[in-house]
Amino acid sequence: MKNVLVTGGAGFIGSNFVRYLLEVDQQVQIVNLDALTYAGSLENLKDLPDADRHTFVQGDICDRDLVRALLQKHQIDTIVHFAAESHVDRSILSPEPFIQANVIGTFTLLESARQYWMVEKSMPIEQVRFHHVSTDEVYGTLSPEDPAFSETTPYAPNSPYAASKASSDHLARSYNHTYQLPVTISNCSNNYGPRQFPEKLIPLIILNALTGKPLPVYGDGQQIRDWLYVTDHCEAIHLILTQGKSGETYNIGGNNQPANLTIVETVCDLLDELQPQTDPHRNLIKFVTDRPGHDRRYAMNISKIENELGWKPRHNLSDGLLDTAQWILANPSWVAAIQKQREYQTWLTKNYETREKSS
Ligand code: NAD
Ligand code: TYD
């Protein structure tokens, strides 16, 4: 791994991965291709360690000419593909951009890699790798007694977001099976941590609580996610790149599975200590209309990556939530830049003003 193309590296996980990779690998050169949608920001790439080894390119992964030119110009041997539309609620209200970025975008990258590495034979095939970053949501939903998702659980995506990611996984798999393109796939559970766009549950709740706004809990708040601190995810991806086997899929999860309401209450209690108010933050909790088709429970069986690559999550939820809240408090300019975005304010209105108070 010498010249790495990271897609979506100005977003939440991608920017944490760029930072992580520059720190753990002193040789690697990174080209970061990101369209800077509402979710991507150069703020996320400030103060990179050893920034000389990082080149940012603003552009769309669907732009085949641009992708091909970048592969050739930088002699890319490794692609780590994060770029995507990533928010389930947005996919419900407006699915089309998800098909474009997640399906067409992934196809464009796979096809460009195949042309450059396999048709043009630009470098020995043993030296290249396409890593596709995906989600546990492709597996659908679990009832309380079901075993956790494993790598062989049949796909059953329920939201347009999950369906678009499932499609991209199938394309990545097919490029390995048909063309022997060296592909690995990881399916990861919900991430949280610094630089997560505050449309997702944890940063949204932290920011709303800090500004005295209602804390919207969908439905009964008893839905379960398997929360993973973002740098643990970055470490797992790096291990898959360096030690994972081409053609394999790895599930990544946090072994932290509280109900949403418990997460929100935990954040409230944490903020009561960090930013005491006369009224406890829990008083801001508001149950609102549920998400249509809302998956009830996700849980990941991570024994494959534990046994084969020796990875396990390092952070427990209380330390991770404390780090996340402290990071947000310590970075008011990052918060201000997002709150200033008209698009963000429009999203909050669109998603929340139509949800009635359900209790
Ligand atoms: P994000 O929404 O924070 O960032 C996505 C980035 O992709 C943004 O910087 C955006 O500008 C960029 N992007 C979007 N469309 C693009 C396009 N057409 N061309 C170039 N860039 C484009 O997302 P995230 O939470 O960092 O997720 C990253 C990846 O990880 C996604 O593929 C997502 O499906 C997957 N994933 C996320 C989670 C999670 O909990 N956030 C969990 C599992 C898997
Ligand atoms: P989210 O962070 O959007 O991630 P995902 O939908 O990919 O799991 O949501 C996490 C959980 O929190 C999910 O069950 C939906 C719920 N949720 C709320 O209850 N209120 C909110 O305002 C948001 C954004 C999510």
C-alpha cells in the first residue's frame, strides 16, 4: 500500500480514516476524492498529521474521466471507498441521490479500477486492493431472540439507503468473482465520535441538548443499534487492508447494544456533569413519530475479524460518548460552520417539523 485513493474522505468516517492512516503508516501517500456534499467539509481535514502526504481533490466518484485520471496520475494501488449518501431518513424523503452516489458511484470506481489495474496491467495484481466500506443495515432487522448478523446472513435491506448499499456490495462482490479484482468488503455497525454530521442520532442529541432544544426520540425509543467508536472502525479497516484476504467480507461491530432511549438518557446525564443546567437535560426528551419501516434491532457477530485478524473494539460506550461530547465542546467553530449551513437548517425543518409529538 503506497498510493491510496480514499473516497469520501471529507466526511465523518473517511476523515477519521485519513487521519488514522497518516499516523499509522509513515510512507503512504493519500489522494482524497470527495464531492463536498452537505456532509463533507474541509473543516474535517484541518490539522492533519503530516499533511504533505495528503492531496485533496473535490470531485464526484461518478465522474469516470476524473477517477481514471486520478488512478493514472497518482499510480493508485489501493482504493478505500467511503463516499456515499449515508443518512436513512434522507433516503426515505429523497432516495434518488442514494442510487446515484452509492450504486452508480461504486460501479464507476470498480470499473475504473478494473480498467487501470487489470486491462491496462498498470501494476502487479498482488499489489492492489479495492476496499468497499459498507453497513450492517444490508442484513435487515432482528427480533429480540435472533442471533447477531454474521457474514453469511442473507441480505434483506429495508430502507432505500440500505438497499443502495446492498447493491453496491453485490457489485463489489461480483467484480471479485467475475474479474478476480482484489476486493474486500466490510459491513460495520453504527459509528459515532468526532466529526460526525449532526443529522445522526448522537451528535444531533448532543447539539440539541447544548442549545436547549427538544431531543427527538423516534417511536418508543426501544430500537437497538450496535455502537462503535469511529477510530475502532478505522483500525479494523486498516487491518483488513494489510492482512485481510481478497474476496472476503468482514463484519465489524462495537459490542455495545443499548436501546436508543438509553443512549439519549446517557448523553443527557453526561451533559448534566459537563454543562450543568438548572433543569436536567433529560427533561428535553420528546417522543416523536417513528421512522417509516424503522429497523428494530441490529447486532453484529464479529468473531470472524476477531479470530482471523485479531481485531476487537477498544472503546466502551461511556468513554466514547464522553470523548465525543468533549470534542464537540472543544470545537465550536466546527459546530458553527454546520449550523450556518442553510441546507442543514432546511433539513432539520423538513425532518422534524412534520413529526408529531407522539406522547
Ligand atoms: P458521511 O455522510 O459523513 O460522509 C460521506 C462523504 O462522502 C461526504 O464527505 C460526502 O461529501 C462524500 N460523497 C457523497 N457522495 C459523493 C460522490 N458522489 N462523490 C464523492 N464524494 C461523495 O458518511 P459516513 O458516516 O462517514 O459514512 C462513510 C461510509 O461508511 C459510507 O459508505 C457509509 O455507508 C458507511 N457506513 C457508515 C456508518 C455510520 O454509522 N456512519 C456505519 C457503517 C457504514
Ligand atoms: P441514525 O443515527 O440516523 O443511524 P441509523 O438510522 O443508520 O441507525 O439513527 C440511529 C437510531 O436513532 C435509529 O434507530 C433512529 C434513531 N433516531 C431517533 O430516535 N431520533 C433521531 O432524531 C434520529 C436522527 C435517529
